[in-house]
Amino acid sequence: MQDFLETNITYLSGVGPKRAELLNKELNIFTFRDMLYYFPFKYIDRTRFYKISELDADLPFVQLKGTIKGYMTEGYGAGKRLVADFQDETGTIKLVWFKGGKWITGSYTPGIEYIVFGKPGIFNGMINIIHPEIEASSKLAERISSSLQAQYNTTEKLKNHFLSSKAISKLIGNLIKQLKIKIPETLPAYIISKYHLMDLHHSLHKIHFPSNPEELEKARYRLKFEELFYIQLNLIRFKTNRNRKSKGFVFSSVGENFNNFYFHNLPFSLTEAQKRVMKEIRKDLGSGKQMNRLLQGDVGSGKTLVALMSMLIAIDNGYQTCLMAPTEILAGQHYQTITKLLEGIDIKIRLLTGSSKKSSRKAIEESLLDKSLDILIGTHALIEENVQFGNLGLVIIDEQHKFGVEQRAKLWQKSLNPPHVLVMTATPIPRTLAMTLYGDLDVSVIDEMPPGRIPVKTMHFFDSERNKVFGFLRSQIAEGRQAYIVYPLIKESEKMDYKDLEDGWDTISRLFPAPEYCISVVHGKMTPAVKEESMRLFRDGQAHFLIATTVIEVGVDIPNATVMVIESAERFGLSQLHQLRGRVGRGADQSYCILISSGKLSKEAARRIEVLVRTTDGFEIAETDLQLSGPGDIEGTMQSGIPFDLKIANLSKDGQLIEYVRNIAEDIFAKDPLLENEQHLIFRSELTRLFSQRQSWSNIS
């Protein structure tokens, strides 16, 4: 049966070579298995039959039973259409077709009872249904169908070749008819029994053709359970294998550099959360196993300090360390921060980016090899071939989701033995998402802000209230403060009605003219040198405003900047708005985040803005963002967690199920770490089938 499921889709009744090619390209369907696992995105209830007298244009799809009285042709040119009067005992409506008229009149005979299905509309004051689905009442019992009619995602190209949702449903019906024997199970019998799951064969049948909502729910639950279970099983397998095989450098002592920093240079007392995280990291570093830890912490929670203290432990044990950041701005910020924190301590630190001079690069490369350089901070320039370490013991990756997994692998490979890895993110990740995207990592969370931090006040204004914002900016500048103004676009766009940076520059420079005011500009299309000079003017307090795109989303730390204005705030996601807000509130003064939007807000945009105004808790914001928009971009940047597109589970809605199946998977590995028990051999074969085509990156986070 497994071989049958791998049969090329060309050989399915109703497909053939041309349709197979379209299904390959448009829906990634190549085999019978792919077709079976192409699940509906929704279902329409076909249990109810409406009477024509009940119809109005606001109703969704409806089902009618009646007869065609006759056909007529109306209109001319592009508006030419075939119209039929369709009647039941309560009235008459118009059925309308703009193409395929000859086939329609040849297929559906007046006087015979038909079932009509479609969306009611209104034209010239009369109810009509355009391009309805029609079938004879007598055929209803013959087809593989159900009262809940599955709806499948399709494309314009497929529709143009008569592969509509209904046609896809018919192909799946053909496939189910071709199944001569039961589809083999993918889970052990004891799992199916213990967790009250529907068997796989019936689940795959009923997900496409459910007889009732209860049956559909059982099928859906079984398929979601399996999908999420195997993802978790695979992640825990990676983690178990890594812990078993990967010997890590043993950092046994906390030495002079760490103690010197802790007792003399530490700018403030560690929070309880920072102390807890440092204990977790120290335990990893001394365990003899390679550390692979994700450090989550909201903007300003003190992750950099934890990273630096971890670096000092590595240096005290005779190893080099590096920190990789996604942008030159962030790398430069880390370099300045860490250099300042280590003032007076004899530790060699260098910065390497794409714009570093050739002479500087050469000196860095030599000092890495002779081990005289302790800390290297940089961008993706760190992974260039010429950059080789003499004794790399700890790798720290900031805003790690900005890097591709292969980029990170290159960094990891610069050590003969696997270095310890600490990846950091200031984008709070909801628990269920972290379990799936980073389920093979140990997770530490800094969930406490340093004492004395004043929460940023967030306000929302519409475009029509812009003058109030400019007045407020003027008062803040008069008090010696600075302000960011962020735009979603560099130039005006015909397609999107959002504020752009160029237009913003014109407005701000007119309202805040030179020489009284100085304005810096930063965006992604500037050369690194020009960008750095603009940042320097703002950092040194010479520029009053920094007009920018989201290139300043991470890593810009200027305590005197107390105002963040975000134009077209409805354009940004919640997490991104929260990241931008985190650029202010880094000094001792009250800071403000001002969201400016158009007066026309969607429900989702209004909700995002309401949440941001109400709370500064990054984890609450992340949970809300996941509920509002789904995993979306986060899934798009995932590196080692989800091994294939989710076909039926939903990370934003199935959080409880993710936790449930992870606990089951952990229990299985606790009892059978090599999956050697006879009843677990099925796990090994399924894991091989699902994941064998993908390289394991679990050792490099």
C-alpha cells in the first residue's frame, strides 16, 4: 500500500499528464499520497435546503431544490449571458452563465429536478446566482460526498483548466475509490488506543468527505495529532542524539576576567532573572556536553550583559569567542557596548563587518589564528572563509532568526570541536511556537526588566491629528531630547497608500528647518559609510531627528532619544511595532512611542494598535500577534524546527495540542531513547520517510 501511495499522480483517474504537470507546479502534488494529504481549508454545510422565498443577497452559499423552466440569452458583447428561470414551490430566481452556455443547455434539461448550489446576488432588483453548481437530485446518493462539502484552495491557472475546488474534490473521490485495501497505520496501536484516535484510513477518508461535524472533528484531531507529534518526536530525537554524541568543551572555572568584571565593572546589580539564566548557562558550559541554548528576553532586559559574562567564562578557560549580529548597526552597537563594559580589563576585542578595511581584516585574521584576539564581534563577515579561529569555544548569535541556518553552520564549522552555542532574540516567542521552532534547544527566558526602567508611554493619533504630534516633538527637542521617525517605505508607492521616508523628509525639514534643527536619515539602500555617518550624528547628539525605515528595528541604543514616531503604524505587525518601541526608553527620562495611522483601520490593525497602547509586555504582545496573524513570517524564517509545510495543524490555534504531544514524545524517549522497542520501530520508519531528505542542523541551533 505504501508503494501505491507513492504512485505518480498522472495515473489517477481524471488526471493525465497535462493536469499532473499543473498539480505539480501549482499545488506541489506529485503522488497519490500528496493528493490524499491535500486537505480542505473549510467546509460548507449542505444539510440545509433553502426555499427561494427565503433568499436575499446577504446570505452566504445556499442550496436549492427545484426545476429549470427554460433558457434565454441576454445582453451583447462581453455582457452576453445565458439565463435560466429556476423555480420551486415558493418562487423563481435567475441562474446566470457568462460562458459555457452551449454545454449548460445540453446538460441540464427543463422540467427535471436539480439541486442548485451557489452565492445569491442581486441584479436589476432580482435575486440571481451566477455560475451555480448543478446536479440532478437522483445522483445525490451515488457520489462520494457528504453534507459538509469540502472546499479546497486552488489557483487561477488551475481554474482555467477546469480544476476548481469541486474538481479537486472529485479527483480525491476517485482516489478513495481506487484504494483497494486499508491505508497502513503510521502510529503504534497502543498510541491510537491510549489517546482515543481515529485510525488513519478513516481519518483520511472523513477529512475529505465527513458525514457530520463530529466525524470531521475526530478525523481532524487525529491528523493534527500525528503531524505535530512527529515534529516533536523529530526535535527531541535531535536533542537526545546531540546530548549523547556531542562532547562539548568543559569550562570548569570562573576566573580572573569574570570576577574582575563582576566586582568592578558591572554597571548595576543583576536581576533575579539574569542570575537564574546565568546559572543555567554555567551549568551547560561545565557539563561536558555542547550547549545549545536559546536566550529570550524583551527589548532592554539585559541579554547583552548575560552574553558578555558567558564570553568571559570562555576566555577564562582559554577559549576564544565570537558574537554575530545581522546588521552593521547592531554589530557596531554591540562592539561599543562591550568595549565600554570591559574598560580597564585586558581583553582584546575587534569588530569585523563588510565595510572593514583590508588592513584591519588582515590583522584580525592573524590575531585569531595566534589566539591573541579574545572576542570577535561582527556581521556575516565572520563566516567568510579567511576568518579562522585558533581556539573557538563559544558562539553567540544575536537576533538569530535573521540568519539562514547554513550561514550559522559555517560559523559553527570554524572550530575543530563543536563550540557552545548561545542564540539570542529580543523578539518574544510564544511558548507553543518556541516548542516547535526551537524545540531542539534548551530555552532560557529573561522575564524581568532592570530596576529603574521607566515604561514607555504609547499613544495613537490619526493623520488628521498630526499637528499635535509635531507640537509635542518641538517641546521634546526644546528640552534637549532626540526623536526617531520611522516610515514603512523609502519612496512613494502607487500600490500602497502609506507614508514614505522621502515625503517625510520634506515635511520634517520644512517644519524643523536648518540651521536650528539637524536631521539624519538612515535606510537600507544607503552605503554602509553614509549610514554610519548618519548614525554617528544622531548618536553624538548633533542630529535632533533620525528619519529611518525599519533598518533601526534592532540594536540602536541611544539613551537621549526619548520619542519614537511610527508613521502608517497599521502597516506593521505587532512584534515589529514592539521592537521599534524598544529603541526608546533606554535612558533615565520618560520616553514616548507615538503611532500615527490613517483613519480607516481594519479590525486587525485597530486591535494591534490597541494592544500596543495598552501593554509593554513583549510576551503578551507576541501571544496576541500569533493569534491575530498566525505564525506567518515566523514560520517563514524557521530554520530547524518544522521540517515541512504544516498541512492541517495551526501553530497559532493548536498550542494545547503541541504541549500535549510534546509531553507524549518526551515520555517515549525517556523510556526508549534509541526507539529500539518493537512497537516503536514504526516511529523510526516514519521519521526516515518524513525527514530523511533534510539535513540535520540541530547542532548549530
